Amino acid sequence: IIWWCCVFILPWSTIEAQIRYTIPEELREGSVVGNIAKDLGLDLSKIIDRKLQIATETGKQYFAVDVEKGDLIVNERIDREGLCGYNVPCVLPLQAVLENPLQMHRVEIEVQDINDNTPNFKSNERILNIPESINSGAKFLLESAIDSDVQSNSLKSYSLSNNEHFVLNVKTQDAVKIPELVLKQPLDREKQAVHKLILTAADGGNPVRTGTCEITVVVLDNNDNAPEFEKPFYETVVDENESSHKEIIRVKAIDLDEGLNGEIEYFFADQTSDTALFNINRQTGVITVKGQLDHEKASLHKFDIVAKDKGNPQMEGHCSVKIKVNDVNDNAPDIIITSLSSPIPENSSNGTVVSLISTKDADLGENGKVKLTLAPGTPFRLNPTASNHYVLLTNGPLDRETYSEHKIELKAVDAGSPPLSSGKTVTIGISDVNDNPPMFAEKSYTVYAKENSAHDSILCSVSAHDPDLGENAKISYSILDSKVQDVSVSSYIYINSENGSIFSMQSFDYEKIKVFQILVQAKDHGSPSLSSNAAVHVFISDRNDNAPAVIYPSTSMGSVSHQRMPRSAKAGHLVTKVTAVDADSGHNAWLFYRLAEATDASLFSVNLHTGEVRTKRTVSEHDDSSQRLLIEIKDNGEPIQSTTVTVEILIEDSFHEPISDYREKTIEPNKKTGKITLYLIISLASVSLLSLVTFFILLVKCARGSRSCCIRRTNSEYKNPNRNLQIQLNTDGPIKYVEVLGGDMMSQSQSFGSYLSPMSEFSDLTLVKPSSTTNFTDTLNVLDASLPDSAWTFESQQVSA
């Protein structure tokens, strides 16, 4: 049967209730003490979530919690006698600890005694030597039985077997029943020298348990006076640190006999168990300290002293001695770790319960009051909960990467004089959480890749570091999807997810792509995973893999370009201009022109840098009318790339047609081309007229002093009087063009030019943007003299009617 008490609230620093259950000892394991969840007002679902724990101060886990039912069950056999001895009631204090929030409930288990111990005598036999001359009523002290049970189950009575000479008398001293054998009728040794008696001790249990001792009475002759003590009871007080051999008490007995029958010696009674702690002088009866007294083990010592004479038969007398042991501060406090959670996650919130700690001091009073402190410098704090009980809590952020464990130094000091102290180190491990993203060694990387390099070649390696542990520190690399010229970057490169090596997926063409950027992501394997990015800038370095391409003269209608020149041309006459470009860049795109072959090498020369073909001398009547030139164009790369163009030059005696006539003659079969030329002339004339009208309107407004349209200029800007518009038709040389020029020569004039290839089957129209030059021929020369580079752009329109 299990009894339980009501729940009541105590005003502790944390919410705490006290529950008391009453159970009998020796319950089987698994026996239910009570439904602690119900008594605490907890839902069964919260028992696991709030980590309900049962803690004891004894170090033995007598009880456990059935998390499925909420029952408090017996976890280990409970022996009330071993736990509490003769103390009544026998209360086992427990603590029910709940987390989130922290609650501590005091639970008391009262263990009731059952009659599981039989009264026992220390010796099952006792021999009494009684002289026959002793008078009736003489008393002889017998050994008391010992019963470990308490209350109703303890020793209740003694009984003596039936006989004619003796009766049993039971006296009570300090709540202990002491049996005495009383002589009822005088003894006659000649009739019966030995008497056999049985002393029976019975307890009050149900059923009753008994123990027996056989008493043998030997009837002696003579010595009819037993020693008698001056006092039947002696009492004294001694400190537990009393030095050895110091007299603490003296007992004295008197024997009325004379001679040997009156000489007395003192002894401890047979059942005395304190002979290791005390010593008695046989002759004087002085009791001294022999061993080390310990108030915490035994605060009271009781034993019997026997005084024996030397008569024959030997007579004896008895007295009782009680020695109280005073407490001194001789015990350092103990620090008891009731529970410890280690390791704890590094992201544990402030106030997380780490450990339950209690202190214990075996001393009493002020000597047993203990204060527990925590060494500073750690992210933890101690909170007292109840008497001598503490909770160790987190008191700040934890970082495993800084400290993977903390050694907590605890110190307990009692209030004795002088105070005693003890210390204990608690090691708390910090477990890793994924709180650090991978960090790249560099924020951005610059990579130079050669054009036309083989695919699968390594471009570079990126590396990231994660200070976390295990899976939280394991890193995978990936490329974030992006576009390079509307193509996914994954078409160009891929990355080794394990080591961060970046490889090309294809060969790069500098002429198509010169630079691109990729974003590399490093992601750990934590949950949730963390990541960081780094930019990788890939620059493609140019190789000389493109030969120069000839733009002019055009050879689209054949492999030979036909040009004309007058026979009246003088030395230095511009026959034509070879223009080529190279798709490469830098030094690889620098072009050089040379005359490889010629019908008459003495007549023509080619400018090394501009490609202009000019006469070296005056054309004579003897020069052939058809001259073939093979011009080679080389770049400056390694290895050198080159191309050639063949120019057929017709030397004509009469060569003064205007551009319109020339066009009509040359491209007469193509009527659409003529229309285009007409449209072009009309457009240029209209633009010129519009520009002229606009100029005169602005001039009139400025003459009237209008500030809204006139801009003040310095006098130097008006020194050039040539501010009129010019329409100019240039028919000299192989390139024919019409210019519309407006404004003074030093101003930013509007210039529109139409360039027509005389030998082309198509009309190439190029509108040149406003220019700051006054003579478009100079502009063309400047453009022709410039070396090609990657910034060149060629704007052309194929115009058709």
C-alpha cells in the first residue's frame, strides 16, 4: 500500500512545490509510488519536453519517472534500516527538476518500516556464575537483544522459560529494554549445580519475530557479595577532537567482601562495541579516549562497565556509561554534482540549465553552513534554489570556435572557525552548431586564361575555410548560374565541388569574349547550411590567331581589284589605299603593308603603316597601261599572320569624268545604283540647305542681341571669316566623296560625307558624325593613318532602292 500527501507551495526563488509520499520499505523494482505528473499538475506531453529529472543527495537513484504514465516508480530496493537506522520518521528527500522554465519541486519519500528483522542477541549463550549463598532477589544483568526495526516492529518484550528459581525483570533505560535475571528462591548447589534457561526476545510485528539466548547458571559456593557501583549511570561530554589517553570519566565500585573476594577489576561488558574508541583501566576504572572520535558518525556512545571481584566464585556488578561527543569544525564541505549536461550547444540561450549542484557538510550548526561560489571569468553563473542547492546556468554567449570547453572552478566554504573549504572542477564541453559561413581566402579572384587553350584545363582554384566542426565545416563549391553573352556560364566552366578547382569547358575565343565574371559559392553541410560567395574575374588573353582581313579595295566580285589612274599623274599621286583590319588586339592587330610583287616596281610604292599606294615617279608614255600589284599585309603577332590582295591599275590617258558620269559608265547596267546616288545627292543638298537656313536665322538673332540663342565668344574665335557652308565634290584619287561643310574652320562644324567605292557593285553609304575639321580629306587621312585596334568600328549600310 502506498500513501501520498497533498501538494503545497513553498516561497522559493524558483517555483517549487513539495510533495510527500509514504511507502513501505523493500518494495519491488517497478512499484508505483504515485503519479508525480498529476501531483505536479503537468501534462504527460510536457514531461519529456521539460526534461523531468529526479535527483537525490545520497547518490543512489532509488526512484525513476515513467515518462509514458507520469508515475514515480521504485528503481532500486530500499532498506529502511540501512538508510535511516533507528531514526523515525525515515524521510528520503528528492528533487524533481523541470527545465524551460526551471522549476524545482521538493519531494519527500517517507519509508515506513516493515517487520523484516528478527531480534538477535549478540551471543546466543550466556554463563552466569551464581554462588549458592546469594540471597533471593539478587539481580543479574542479561544481554539485550537487538532489533533493527522501529516503532511497532521493534523489540517489545522478553520472556524466560519456566523454572523454579528465577524470574525475569525488564527495566527501561533511555528507551532501551534491559532484561534482568532475578533470583526467586535460594540456590542449592548440592541439589542442582547447573540451571539451563532460555531467554526469548519478541518484537511487535505481525507476525511476531523472536530470538533466543541460552542462559547457563552455574551455582558457586561462597563469595556472596557482588561489587556495587557508586552510581548506576555515568554521563559525560567530550569534544570529537579530544586527544588520546586523556581521562574523560572514572567509574567506581565497592565490594563488601574482603581479600580476593573484595578486590575489583573493571571491564567493558561483553556486548560493548566501543572498545575501539575507549579504554578502561582495570584497576582504577578510568575511561580514556583510545581512537578518533567522530561526531558525524556517532554523536552518542553508550556502553556498560562490569566490575568483577577475585573471589571464588567471582562476583560482578554493572553500571551504564553515556558519552556525548561535541561537534567541532573538522569536516570540509562536499560539493555534489547532482546532474550535469555536457556538452551543451554553443547557441544555448542565456539562462540555460547546465548542472544541478548541492553542498553538504557533516558538521552541525555554523560549522555546517556552506556557501558555494564560482570562479569569475566564465560565461556561467550560480543561482541558489534551496538550502545548499544551486543551479549552474549559462550567463553569456558561448562560442565553440573560441573555447571548445570550459573548466568551472567551484569553491565551497563553511561558516566554521576557522572556516574549511573544498573545491571541485566541472568540465563543460561546448558542442558545435553551424554558426559560421565558409569564408574565402580572397574576396575576389583574377584569372588570366589563354585564348584557344584546351578544354578541361584548370583556370584556378578557390579555397574557403569554415571554423566549425564535422559536417558543419565540410564545404562544397558550386558556380551560381549567370549569363555570359546570353549563354549560361556553366557552358564555359565547371568547378570541382570538393576542392574548388575551376576548369574550362571549352576553348575561349578572345574575339568573341574578352572578360567575364563568375560567382563561386561555398556552402557547408550544416543544417541549415550557410554559404558565402566570391567573384572570379576571368580575362581572356589574346593570341595571334586571326589573319588580317582586307576591307578596301573590295574583291567581292573577284580575286582582283581594279583601279584607274590618269597617265598624267605625277610622283606622289595617290592611286588607291589598301585598308585592312585584324580581329586580334594589341600588338597582334598592328598591320604592316608592303609591295610583294609589281609589274613595274619602280613606279609604285606602298606606305608601311597606312597602306597608301602612290606613284614613285611621273608616269611616262612607255609605262604599260595595265599594272598589277600584289600587296602583302602582315600583323605584328607571334607567329605572324598575313594576307595578300591583288590590285589591277589601269592607266588611262583621259580620266576627268565627274563622279556622276563615272558612276553612270561603270555601273550603267545597275539602274538601282544610279537612283541611290541621285537620292544621296538630293539628301545632302537638302541637309546643306537646312543647315544654311538655320545658320542665317541664328545669325539674325545674334545680330539683334538675343542672349537666348547667342553664345559669347572670345575675339580669337571670330578671326576666321570662313563661316560659310561648303558643298564640295572631290573626284581626285580612287575614293570619291561629297562633303557638306558648315561653320568656320575652327568651330565644331557639321560635316556629312558620302563615300562611294568606284569599283564596287554596291553603293556603300557611310554618314560621318559631326567633325571638328574643316577639310574632310584631312579627316580621312587622319583615320587612314591610325593603326587599327580593338576600339575600331566600321559602320556600313547596304542601300538598295
